[in-house]
Amino acid sequence: MQVEGQSKIDHIHTPPLKIQGIKTKLVNFIVSKAHWDGSGRWVEPFLGSGVVLFNINPRNALVTDSNIHIIKFYKNIQQGKISSKRVRDYLEKEGMKLMKVGESHYYEVRDRFNQDWESLDFLFLNRAGFNGLMRFNSKGKYNVPFCRKPERFSKSYITKICNQVAWISKIIPNTKTWNFRACDWKEALHNLKRGDFLYLDPPYYGRHTNYYDVWTYDDISDLSDFLHSTKSKFALSLWYENQYRKNDDVREFFSDFKIYKYEHFYHLGSTESLRNSIVESLIVNK
């Protein structure tokens, strides 16, 4: 991939939201294997943490996710409603309460978030929840338990998060060039234009790591149909195999495309089986 003349990003930054399956270690792998010259829009229907988008930092982008809270969080940064200073003030206050009161304060914030959907509460829960998970129940309620670390928000940890927010605030452009939308992935694909580049990182079907909604066999079948018919260049991230089994969907739906592989280790996950070495695949058409 060549984004404004670059084929490698020297320093990979981490965004403020942590999500299982985050591609921090894969950004340069994706950059090196995907074929995009930087023209047109970067279209990403499964934003997740946003680590690929923000490190590539395209001039124009259509960014979507079905998780309304992720989109709202980054739109609030884009619109100036969330700043590094505001995050620091908030986390210092809530972190002090957490240290004094303990886990009951975490569940108080969780109940508050599930009623009011405030983005700063979302950030707090994301950074104080168990094993860095992001998970919602069938009713759309955040249900990750506490990480059992009341001292979680130390000064250095808060500074780290604030620096991540400051980085996003600095690079994220206005609404004329980057458009954030909360919508289904199919709606995003219907908005493709000639010259757009499509990067897809859908939920890991078959590994029980969905963070917001259910990703089904029918979904991946529909996605395959679309990618086989589209004239747009694309790169699709899917897990390829781990020590227990292989992802048969890659072979069933995408074996006629070019498939690159990369092995790395996930530290996020609710169980040891989700915190092992995994082989990722990047599937490209051109």
C-alpha cells in the first residue's frame, strides 16, 4: 500500500479504545500487502478500535460501524466535544472514586452508561473492564465485569489515555473529509464510489468474540458475494487458523483471491484459548 508515498509506518500509535482483535501489530502487514495508491476514499465498514484507519490517516474516508458507541466516541472527538483535557478531568475524578469505593463504582458507571450512553463513561468502562473486553448483551447493554483493579487509573495510565486522545484529536479531520456513520456494513458498501478503497475487518465469526452484534455464516456469505462482484479494490482481514482449528470460511469463500498470512499473539480475551498465537489472513483482489 502506498499512502502519500509511504509503504511502511515507522511508529504505530494505539487508539484510546481497546477491542479484542485489535490490529495494532498488523498495521504494517496490511500496509505492505494491500494495493492502494491513496486516491479516492478509504472506506471501512467495521471500524472497531480504528487502529488501521488512524495510523494510515487517509485524506478522505467513510468510516462506519454497527456499534453506535464507537462511532459516537470518535465523532465527539472530531467535533471537539471530547478533548485530552476533558478526558483527564473525567478520569481523575472517576478514577479516584473507583480507588476509594472499589468495584461498586465500576458497576455504578456501567448502569449509568447503559441508561445515558455517555462517551466518557464508555471510555472508562472500556479501560476498567475485565481483560480489555468490549461486549454487549442481546439487549444492547454493556455487560463486561470489573477488572478487579480499583487502582486502575494511576496518573501514568491516565496520561497514556490522554495522549492517545490528543493524537486522535490532532489527526482527525473535519466532517467534510472524514464521515463517521453508525450503520450496518451493507449500508456502508452501498455508498461506495468509483476509486474508493475498501478495508474490511469484520467480527471473527466462529471464535465467539463479537463485541456488539452477531456475525453469522449468512453475513460472511453475503460479504463474499459482494466482494466477488465489486470493481473496487479491497483488503479483507480474517483469522486464518490457530492451534486448535482452521477457519474454513477463508477456503470456502475466498480461495480464488490472493491470501497473505501473518502470525502473531493476542493478549486480549476472556479465556486462555483466546490469548494464544493466531495466524491472520489478508485477502486482496488486486
